[in-house]
Amino acid sequence: MAVLTDYLSRRGEYLVLILVVVASVTLMLLSAGQKDSVARAASDAALSPVQAVISRATSWKDLRAENDSLRAQLASACLEVAAREEAARENQRLEQMVEFREQVGGELVAARVIAAGAARPGHELKLDKGSRDGLAKDMAVITANGLVGKVVAVEPRSSWVRPLLARDCRVSARIARTRTNAIVEWTESGGLGLAFLPYRPDVAIGDEIITSGLGGVFPRGIPIGRVSRTDGAAADGSLRVRVRPAA
């Protein structure tokens, strides 16, 4: 077995030597142009793996750059869409305010909430308009949806609003369907409710509650909310009415 292996090994060496000799003779017999072609072919064969690696690296770099560019374009498009949607919402709010002004009548001052003061009584809201803009204490603060609260403090360029949900805020109200007067105020169980209702009032879930105009603080007819729940019975005077705010 060892002899056979040694023989095959020597035979392999002879075979390599023969191939080298044949290659050398072949090169000597070739013309100059043919030799250049063979050299170029050999060079291409040797460099092709390296060129493939470089090509893949370049392609990966280009793909990554293209990916980054597409991401940037997508982010820019998303910002543009968001800006257009916000502009559309703002236009809708302005249209609602114009329509609401025509319904309510009187002069309205457009303002924005710029702060919510948890340290202030009733968690009051701060507006970016004040006495220089025509705001005064006890003015009603409304949105296109309905009553928000009333102005309780005024500065030259800002003002504070006590919201309807404050514990010490009371509003003279009326059930729109029956014209029954009552008071909207904060309830001990949380949320808004109707107080000082007459005996056996006609009230139902879904009834709209509006300002009555009594007391002179809030103009008449501003939406306050709707009846969301009734507890107890009207017959024995234990009826409790809950109101869901409109604004």
C-alpha cells in the first residue's frame, strides 16, 4: 500500500512537470498578440474574485445611500401631509367659529389656551388674550362646541379662565326641550349635574342643556352639554341628573 502511494505521488509530480513543460512550449510557439491575449485572460481570471468583491461593496454602498435618500424623502412627505392635515383642521375650526358667531351674535375674541395652571383654583386655563384685546372679568369663554367657562382674572396680554368643570363654577341653565330652568354645577360624585330642578321635572337622557341667560353672566342659548344619566326618581324628588359637557 505504501509503495502504491509513493508511486502515485511521484506520478503526480511528473504530471505537474509535464503540464508546466507543455505550457512553456505552447507559450514559445504563440505569437506576441496571442501571448498578450493569454496574459490578459490569466490576469482576468486571477483578478475576477477581487473585482467581484469590490463590485459588491460598491453596490452595497450605493444601495445604502439610496435607502437613506428614500427615508429622507418619506420623512419629508410625512411632514408635508401632517402640515396639510393641520391646516385643514384649522380651516374647519375657523369656519365653525364664523358660523357660531353668526348663531350667537355679538363680538367674539379668538384666543388660544397657552397654559393650564394646576396651582390655580379650579385648574384654571390661561389664554393668550387680555384686556388690551377687549377681554374682561366674567366674560363667557366658548368654543364652536359650547361653553368652556368664564374669565376670572385679566392681565394686559393674557387672562385666566375658570372652566365649567371647576368645583366652584355654577351656570344658570335650561333644558332646551322643556325650557325648564336649573343650575349646572359640579357634583360630589364627580362630573357635572343639574341642581335646583323643580318637583317632578320632565328630563330625559340625551336632552340638550343650554345657558338660560339668567344672572347676566352667560349669554342665552350657549350649549353646555347633554343629559348622560339619571338616578333616583322624579316622583319623590330624589332624581339626580348627570350632564356630559359639550366642549
